[in-house]
Amino acid sequence: MDQATAQVDTELRPRVVDAIGSLLPKVLKREVPLMPEDTKLFDELGLGSASTLELLLELEEELDIQIDVEEIDQGDLMSIGTLATFVAAHALTDE
């Protein structure tokens, strides 16, 4: 299933956006003001490879989901919004 055919869970996506906003200060170990969805994860927030992985793991725990990261690419990590869309389309729940 690629990004074009992945079904985005429209109920999960806003929860993912909120969770990213609440988890960024923990992951980045600094205060982070509320950011719009188009905020660039790497360029504006300074997220790196290790902190991106930590954010994904924290999202899984916070939202009680598993994220299928096999098809994640750089475009999915561009901004808060693109990451939220990817997670909402690739979340595996225990239901």
C-alpha cells in the first residue's frame, strides 16, 4: 500500500496533530510553542534522525497505536501536517 492508496483515518489525524504538539517539547527537550501544521520538522524545529524516531515511538505510546514505517520517506517528514497524515494512514490499531 503506497501513500496514494493509503486510507487516512480522518478521526485519528487530528489526534495525531495534537499529540505531536504535546510531545515535541519532550522529544526536543525544550519548550516549543504551539505550531501550525505547515511547520517544518527539520528546518524549523531542528528535529534529527534520532529525535524523529523518538517522536514516532512516543506517538505510538501516546495514541496506543503501531505505525507501519516501512513506506515512510522524507516527504512524510516535511512538516507536522505531512507526518500526521502519514501516521493516520499507516496506523495499526489493536482493534
